[in-house]
Amino acid sequence: MGRDTADVVVIGAGIHGASTAFHLAEAGLRVRVLERRAIASGATGRSSGIVRLHYDRDAETQLAWASFAYFRDWADRVGGECGFVRTGFLRIVPSRYETALVANVERGQRLGIPSLLITADDVARLAPAFDVSDFSRAAFEPESGYADPTLACTSLLAAARRRGAEVSHDAEVSGIISSGSTVTGVRTARGVIATERVVVAAGAWSADVGRMIGLDLPITVWHHDTAFVERPPAVAWHPSLIDDIHSLYLRPEGRHLTLVGLKDGNRIGGRPEEEPATDPAFAELAAGRACRRIPGLAEGGLQSVHAGIDGITPDQRPIIGAAGPDGCYLQTGFSGTGFKLAPAVGACVAESITTGRATTADVSSFALERFASGATAPREEPFAYAPAWQ
């Protein structure tokens, strides 16, 4: 029997592992993806899937814009489908952040992002079901929307397979082997895969994997619930939304449902769970918040509630780049906002591996080394909003 080898082993078959596998295989490398359970069985399968471009930091904005081209042109760039639905996207913020809202829209526009400032009256015409009494201006992206995270993930992995990648399910990693300061292999219950390069894209399980290579990754388990609410006939449609006034986000789901999530009250800590449990108080709280922005939803009903987990970092920004033994790369800690960034992040990690430098976007600010100086809160930037999760 021949030796089991790969140019790169990717640990984790969520959207980020899938994206990196796709880009590496496209570059001609022999890729092996190892998944402890099943494709998209972690954070990806429970993601809300919103695809938007509005961020309050340059690095995330660049990644979102580069990724958007994939969602928009998925069939040509990847093949298959990602389920992208163009709904438009609104960002509403409290009055104290209005200056930041204006600046962030203008910054995106300089990159070419189709975004504009609109008035509350404009929002009322665009989304008649919305209550617009508590803000004066909003950011609007007419081209944004949402995609199907599981479909996007499986599509990327199928494209990677067509280019020679292998994907192993039920292949939990039990060790990463190194010789001196260099990675030499990955151990699973099925045996050892010889490789000199490893990508850790294990989501909420990444801290466990990090310890295998001597890294104490500042990643904690983040629990998050979402609800699907039935839309009554009076609320026929609405755009996707992040609403910082009511600390929620929502988007349409098909013709008759609305997905609702909350930005506050998320549980942090504990061990990652295969089947996380929902907070019993969440459904009523989420429905109440949604009805403040869309009063007509009060005539609808609750369809279902889902729980999910991800890995969150102290500053709620991902960890991307080389760390630990030579040949080890981190792509983790996306803190609940990683889906829409995945196509570009995968390209950046693949570029780092193949050429030594990411060129799709500047990801240097996401290096693990930033925590050496004790970063425990989102980095101060001139036009930053409050932390995403509170």
C-alpha cells in the first residue's frame, strides 16, 4: 500500500475549509480535507447566510467585496450553485453612529461597492412594512442579499474534487506531527497523512486543534440562535437588514418566512457541541424585536428555532495566516460573521501557501500575533460601530 500523502491537509469541511480547498486545488496542489463529522455540520450549516458588503473596517470590507464577485457569478467562478438571492441590504444604526455610517458608505464607494445613503422616507418606499420612525438615514446595498451556506459549501468542495482534492468524512484529527519546527503529518483514526502544510479551519473546535501544535488560540465557543417567522400577507417582502437600534438582523427566506437573529444576549463559553440547544427565551425575544421594526409580523407565527455555534475571538475578528510550526496556517475565529467572507479568505490563504503572500486582499491585520499585545476588544478605528455581539 502506498504512503498517504497530500501537498496540503485542510482540517474542517465548513465554508472556509471548502473555499481554501477549492483555491488550492485550482492552483494544482494535491489537497486533502478532513472533517470530524460531515460537510457543513458546524457553524456553516447554521449560518444565516447574509451576503452584504457594509463593514466598519477596511480589511473586512475588502474581503467582502472580493467575495461578492463569487456569490454573484458563482456558476462561472466555481460551478454549481450557491443559492444567492438578491434582496437588497439595509444597515440601520443609532443616531450616535450616523457619522460613522456615512463614512463607511463613502469608504465602500471608493472601492467600487454599490452602496448609497438613503433617507427614512426612502426606506419607507423601499420596504413599506418597516417602521422608520427612529432613524433619519440608512445605508442601502441594492445588489446584496443572502445565499445558502450548505449549498455553497458543498458546491465548493465538489469543484475542489473535480480538480483532484479528496474529502474525508468522520475523520477527526487526533494529532499534528512535526519534526523540529516543521509540520510533517496529520494523524487520524484512519492513519497518518504525510504533509508539510496544514490549514486549521475547524471553527469552534479550532482551539482543540491548536493545542496539538502548541498554540493557545484565543478562541471561545459562541452560541447563537436564529428563528424562522412566518410572514403574513401584509408583509409580502422586505430586504435583508442589520438593525443596530433593535440589536437584530433579519432576511427573507423564500416567499413566506423571515429569518431573525439577535446581536445581544449570545452565550459564550463551554465546550463545542455537536447539537447545540436553543435558549428557551430566545423565540419570544426575537419575535418581539422583529415586530418593532416590522410591526406586521405580529400577525405571523413562529415556524422554527435553530441553534448554532462558532469560534469567537476577544476582538471578534478572525485569525488568518501562518502560526506555530512552519507549514501551519490558521483560518478560524470568524466570530459568527465569516460566511460572506469565505471565498476571498480561501483565496488569500491559498495565495499565502503557494506564493508566500496574499494578494486578493490584505489580511495582515488578522494575524495571531496581534493578541500578543493583549487585544481584548475590537480594534479602535475612526468609524467603528459597537461590537457585533454584545
